[in-house]
Amino acid sequence: MLYEHYTQPILPFRKWLRRVAHSAGLAVLFAGFMLAVGIVGYHVIGHLSWVDAILEASMILGGMGPVAPLIGDAIKLFASAYALLSGLFVIGATGMLLAPWLHRMLHHFFQERKPGGQDSKK
């Protein structure tokens, strides 16, 4: 997603809200993808039932920790990798959600002042 340069006018509020919704939608899609990877991994590699795989993947992705006992080296290695990826997911999703807000704030802050405006009356 490209943002406007600080020398360009600030995006109108309605278009900015669309940008926020787009970022939130991307974060939700990313979360769904990560959850699907965890569910399939725990079901196929860990031989958990679908419901237990959903619970396990959701708890790891949400940062709560494992629920089911993990038996076997393969599932332990998968759980380790999935936990690390889940931590990176939190960082990425936070960036996706905060980017439009921070960009708009910085755009307001660094907006070029017009000559003869309120700033030049000293």
C-alpha cells in the first residue's frame, strides 16, 4: 500500500477510513492464514482432532501457550516453529494496523506550512 508524500495534501477523512479498513482486512486475512497453517500442522503432524487442532493453534497464535500434550519430535519441532512465527505475526499485524494511523499523524506533523499563515505572524 502506497502512502502519499508529505508534500502532497493530506488524504480526505473518508479515504483514510477506507485505508484503515483495508489495513484491518489485511491483518484479518493474515491472521486467518496463520491460523489455518497451525490447524493443518497440528492435525496432520500432531494427529490432533480438528477441534483440538483449532484450540491448540488459536492458543499459540493468541500467545496463551499450548494446551494438548505434544508427543513426538515432529510435532514438537512444528510447535516451536509455529510459536516463533506467531510472535512475528503479532509484530506484523500490529504494524499493519498502526501504519495508517501513524502515517496520518506524521503527515499532519510534517505538513508544509503556507506562507502568510498563522505560523508567520511573529
